[in-house]
Amino acid sequence: MRLERLNYNKIKVFLTSDDLSERGLTKEDLWYNAPKVQQLFQDMMHEASVELGFEVDGKVSVEVFSLQAQGMVVIVTKSDEILEE
């Protein structure tokens, strides 16, 4: 797993096919909200916190792009909106 900070509220995570298979996942699994996928997301956010100081404390949007032979790219963007309920 490789992480890159794009700006103050956005990161890019590159997952290789090996990264996925080590966790017992396939590319297709990422389209479902399975417990293994949730754990992968938690692991990504933990690494982003440690390596990049990227803390998630609210809503995020997640974009997933499949790379044909190389793996996946995941873009995580924190929302700047202040929510009132």
C-alpha cells in the first residue's frame, strides 16, 4: 500500500493486487461493504494518520479506480462542511 497526500483534505492510496490478495480480497470485493473491506479502509486510514497526519473526523467521499493489471487507486476526500443537526 502506498499513500500520497494530494492536498490538505485529500489523499490517494495505491493498492496493488498483492496488497489485496494478502488481505484475502479481490478487486471485485471492493464494490461491496463486506467486513474485510471495512477493515481494509480502517487500515488505510490508520496508515494515512501515521504517515501523513491525515485525520478523518467527519464525512468523507471515497472514489475507487481499478487499474487493469496493477491494482486499485482509492481517493479519500474529507468534507469541509460543518454539519448541523
